[in-house]
Amino acid sequence: MIVVWNTTQQRRLKMNLKIYRQLAKKHGVAAEEIRRDMHSALNAAYEKPSRTPESIRAQSAVLRGANVPTPEEFLRHAVREFRRRTEKN
């Protein structure tokens, strides 16, 4: 199977890798460890039985393909939300 990436997907991948690398450098760990820790934190947050209505509302705003977003899906949402809020001001 051959996967063809469009320009938008390539840009997102590069952006995610850059974010992982920057965080890894800042914390003195490998980029894969950053992604793994993000994945664990997202699983814990979305599967927490005592979520508040506010956290449920915030989590439902994140576009995702499954019950829990991937780190890439979460980063895409965070960047989009950051841009929306900074353009507003």
C-alpha cells in the first residue's frame, strides 16, 4: 500500500515533530518520550471517571478519530485554538 501525503499533512507532521523536539530539548529527553507522555496524559484525562462538565465540554471540542485524541490531533487543536484566540485580540 502506498500512502500519498498532501502538503497540509506534511506541514502538520513537520510542525508536530518540531514541537516534540523543542519540548524534548527543553526537558532533556527524547522526542518519542514527549509523544508517549502526551499519549498517556490524554488517555488519563479522557478516561477519567470524574470529569467535570467543563472538562467534558473542552474535550468535545477536540476533533478526533476515536474516543481519545492522538497527540497529533490534540496539538492540531491546540495550535488552532491558540491562533483563534491571538487573532481575536
